[in-house]
Amino acid sequence: MKVILNTATGDFVYETKILSLHKYPEVILWGKRVFTIFAPGVYWEAFFYVIPEVTNG
């Protein structure tokens, strides 16, 4: 499956092929960057925040 990664404003970042799946993944991680699906095969960069896991113990 061909995928295109774009910045949050739609500028081209990278294009590649991923394993053929039944449907496109909702999120792609590329290094430290996160992309969410915008249209089939087209992903836009998303702002994200990591919540540290808290254990009771």
C-alpha cells in the first residue's frame, strides 16, 4: 500500500509503501513524528502528547 505523509498544513514530507493490509491504519509513527489518516493513503502530521503510565504500588 502506498502512503504519503504530509505536515499538519499539507506540505509533502515522505512517500513510501507499507505492508498490504485490509484497510489503511489510522495512525502511522515515523521516527518521533505521528501522522493520522486524512484520506485513503494520505496522512497528515498530528500534535500528540504522551501521558506517563502511573502504577499504584
